Amino acid sequence: MNLVVMASGNGSDLQSIIDAIEEGYIKATVCAVISDKKEAYALERAKKHGIAAYCLPKKELKERFQQELLKLLEKINPDGIILAGCITILDEKIVQKFPNRIINIHPSLIPAFCGEGFYGMKVHKAVYEYGVKYTGCTVHFVDSGADTGPIILQEVVKVDEEDTPETIAKKVLEVEHKVLPYAVKLFTEGKLIVEGRKVRIKG
Ligand code: GRF
């Protein structure tokens, strides 16, 4: 199975997928990494592992960005697309082209602290300010909304009194590095059955 991973930043989530593939935990190939940001370290990680790295700078491409992205994805024609720390919300046309084949990881327990405007550290700052005692991460299929698609897996992280947005981010990311490869593994093994809003895990 050929996967495209999209990432906007450091790419530690991407790395967790690459490592899981190299260890034989996931039986699939990352055939390309696409970033919407030139400076994304994720692109370097891809190159280090001999993976094709594409940069589609959103800032420069502006309204052409989604169209170019669709063209590139159609050319690569992957079996699945993993949004691993990707801040772009994909156009309806892209989502329709790959139904139940696009997976996103979000650093909160959806439906809390999610949707447009909630990404990266903004999520952890909001979690900290609200004073919730638990947060976590969610892996879900992508539909045409922002963080609204069927939930695959969630994992809880406890927020302690001494935590700051930065320590919360670190704790959540550590959990992401386990949950995301597991979700990708299930996906590549055909074990994720989408029934309406719900995802059933086979076997
Ligand atoms: C992760 O917390 C992910 O859930 C969020 O952005 C972060 C990406 O981290 N969307 P990295 O770039 O993979 O290290």
C-alpha cells in the first residue's frame, strides 16, 4: 500500500510512521511527503529516508494551492493520505477524490478544542486556559469539515497542576507517536470499517 504523508512542521509524527514501517510494524510504503511550508523539517526527514519530498508553498501559491495539491495527489494516486501535523484543511474536491482514505491526527480529544483555528500550540494553550484535567489526541478520517470526520482512535493524557501549554504539547505528542502508527497499521491492513459516523475495528 502506497501512502502520502502531509506535514507542515517538524514532522515527528511523520517520523513515527517511517520508523514503524522500517521496523516492519506497518507493512506499507511512504511514497511521498508533501508539505505546505518550505521550511518544514518534515521534508528533510523524508529525504533522509529516500522518500520523494514535495513542497507546495501555500503562502506563494495562494488560491492555486488546493488545485496544485489535487493535481499532485492525482499524479501520485496513493492508496491513503496521512495528515501528520498538516495545518491545511483540504478542499472538498480532494476529500471527495479519496473517500475514507484520508486520515488526520488532531492533538485534542475531539469534539473539544478542534475545528478551524485550533491547530498546533493554539490547541494546548486553549486546553491549559480552560483548565480541563484531561486532554489527548484523536485520529480520524477526514470529511469535508474541519476535524469532523469519523473517529478512529483516541487516547487520553492527564493534565497535571504543574503542566504548561508546552509540557501538555510534549505529553500529547509522545502519545501521538504511538496512536498514529497504530491507526495507520489498522488502515493498511483493511481493518477500519466506516459505518456512517462510526468506525468499527475488525478482528
Ligand atoms: C502534532 O501535535 C499534531 O497533532 C498537530 O501538530 C503536531 C505536529 O507535530 N497537528 P510534528 O510536526 O509531527 O512534530
